Amino acid sequence: MSEQSAANSAAPGRGSRGGGARICILDYGVGNVRSVEKALEHIGAVATITRDPAEVRAADGVILPGVGAFPRAMERVRELGLDELIVERRDAGVPILGICLGLQLLFDSTTELGGAAGLGLLPGGVEELEADGLKVPHIGWSPVRWEKESALTDGIASETPFYLVHSFAPHPDAEDLLGTAAYGARFACAAQCDNVFGVQFHPEKSSAAGLRLLANFAGVCARTPTAA
Amino acid sequence: MILYPAIDIRGGCAVRLTQGDYDRETVYDADPAEAARRWGSEGAQFLHVVDLDGAKDGEPRNLRQIERIATAVPCPIQVGGGLRNSRAVREVLDAGAERVVIGTAALRDPEFLAAMLEAHGDRVVVSVDARDGKVALQGWTEATGRDVADTVIELSERGVVRFLCTEIDVDGTMDGPALDELARIGAAAPSSQIIASGGVGDLSDLQHLADLAQAHNNIEGAIVGRALYEQRFTVSEANAALRG
């Protein structure tokens, strides 16, 4: 794996894969995102919590976080013009990572609270967990099975546990399905289509494996040449 | 089983008490976030944080420290100590806690417990502290005469999913967990999740707990405090022992 941390090493890289990658965490007032920022700093990336278009355009990668209800979050994303900005960055080839509700927003739509349209960067809908009689929300550590190879999951064994808090899960196209976990029934918890990544679990709360995944994402960001 | 390294905060520092006695305190870290980072980087999957000042005063006293810990570690944290009204619970969740641990108030104030279960569901853990099988309240200074297992069953019927069961007489002693008592509670309340607390001193204690969890799969976790601070074993060694 090539190390490009020297390319823009304002911060010490600690020898990590994504050392020095500039990553924006989109701030749209939904949820506490400082643990994501801390985790990125820990792996040697340069993290900024922002909604400023100039800052987002200068970044090597974009993270869309989120907790709470999909329709309200999507409304907020649109009000702030972040929907167009995210699509623009995707088209420029910039790696994008959705976390938890942020992953769900990347899909076409949800059935939550009467339904709402999403960003449409990943084909498919978001629906309530089937859970097969178990309690929803599903909260806890679950082993995640990788369903295809991806730079995002490099070096992380299949069936490694990650931490989840969710009532809904996406239904990606088969070719975009990256990871699944079981809670009553199996559900999709990671997806990828080209430079668009999403994880239903919280890498920032998933210990060493979560930090590795964020470092892998930062590595993708550092390596990706982007159009202006 | 999940290991829950414990961080008890008093006067802004990470401390351990012996048998819950505020006069028998050992200060381990001037900054609790340092301890948190240490356990976090060693692979902790959860942290158990107690606001001892809050437990004594009846309301959160270390919110800033809790927030610092929550953002400092790459794992979820649960927080207890002085959570006796909905505002206190909200403040701790807003500070970044994934779960709240309610003690005295859950037993004394059924309406408060019902409201917290309604609002926060599985995020609510009820702490049942005991001496000789009987529940103790109010920072462990007050005995009730109520049987622990009966209390767990009664609370689970009211919707509590997860319990933190502490045996006061072994807590902070590293003399070994109260295995018989845990087995009794685990068997009496098979649909409740039990986190065992108190007495862990070495890896064989954790292996005994893991064996217990083989027989009672509702015993889902173990709190460890002093033994980690005193480096009797590392978090990763403890994780391995608990996986059996």
C-alpha cells in the first residue's frame, strides 16, 4: 500500500495509512460529531467539522455523519445546500463516507416517518430492520461479514465486531453490498459504489477495527487524484 | 462477555474506592480521560464511568469530564452516578454517553424509571448493589432487606433489560467476584442481561466469570477497575480471558 502522507503533512502522520489526509466532517447540526473528529485526528488525518463550501472543496475526503430521523436530517442537508455540494464532490471523484444515518441519507429514499427522498448516491431504499421479533432499535456490538473486497475494509478480518445503534437499514444493490451483520435477520451495514462509501455502524466507537477502517478511508482520500 | 474498564471520577480525578467507602480512596490518574485513552487504545469495547461526586450529591458533578472521556475513546461509554431526574439523564446522554446507569432512583422512584425506559429504552441500565444478597441504596450506606434476585426480576417485569450487579463487600478488594451470587441472579432472571461488578483481581477471576457465562449466557459483561489500574493484566488480556 502506498503511503502519501508526505504529500500534505501539516499534521504528524503517526505512520498511519491516511496520515495527513484532509477530511471534512459535514456539520448540519445533527448529532455529536466530535468523537468522529477525535478518531480521525488519532489516525493522523486532518479533520475539520464544517459546512463551508470552500473548506469542503479543499478537502481530500468528506464524511457525512448523522443520528436521529432521516426526513428531518435530509431537510436540514437541503436547507444548507449540502446536498448539491456532496453530489459535486462525488462527481469530482472525492471519496465520501456516510456514517450511521449519514449512510442512509446516501441512498434513494427511506420509509421512515412516512418516507423521504435521500441523496441518491447509492441505489436502493432504507427500511425498518426486520429483526425477526427482536427489540428495535438494535444497539450493541455485532460481527460484520465483508461481502466483497474494498480498500475501506483492508486488513480488517471478516466477522470483526462493530458498534451499531439503529432502527433502519439500507437495501443496496447486490454489487454495492460491502458488509452485513445479523440481528434476528441479516441486514446490510456497509455499502460502496465507486468513491461513495457508507457504514451503518459507528467506526469512531468500534475500537481498533473502527480506527483501521477510518485510516483506510483516509488512505483512499490521500491517494485519490481529484478534479478541481 | 464484554469487559467494562471502570473509571470512577471524584474531584476531577480517576479514583477507586474500597467497598464503596469514600474514606478509603486511591487516586490513580489526575485526568480520567488519560485512563480512558489508555483502556481505549488497548482495545476496550465499552467503558463504565461513575461520577462519584454526583452519586454523593444526587446530581451530575463531572459532566465536562464525561464529555471529554466520551470524545477521547473509540468505544461507547456508560455513565452512572447521581442520575435521579430526567434532566440529569439528558445531560449525561448529551455529554456523549451511550447508556445511563440508574441506581437508587430506579428503586425509589418508579415513575422516574418508567419515564426513562419510555424515553431511552435499552440505553437504561439499572444498578443493583448488594451486601449478603440484600439490596443497598444511597451510595451503599442504606440496607433495604430486599433480595437482589427478586429485585432484578421485579424491575425486569417493569421493562429493564440490563442490570449492573455489584457485590459491595468484594468491590475494590480484588479478592475475586461473588460467583455464587452472580450464578443465583443469572439463573433467577434468565431474560435479563447482567453485568458483573466487584472483586476482579486477576485473569483467573475473569476466566471464572467466562465459565459462569457459559452456564448463564445472560451474564454479558464484567466491570474491572483496580486490577487494570494496578496493571495486573491488560485490557487485551482481559478481553481474551472473557472470550473463554
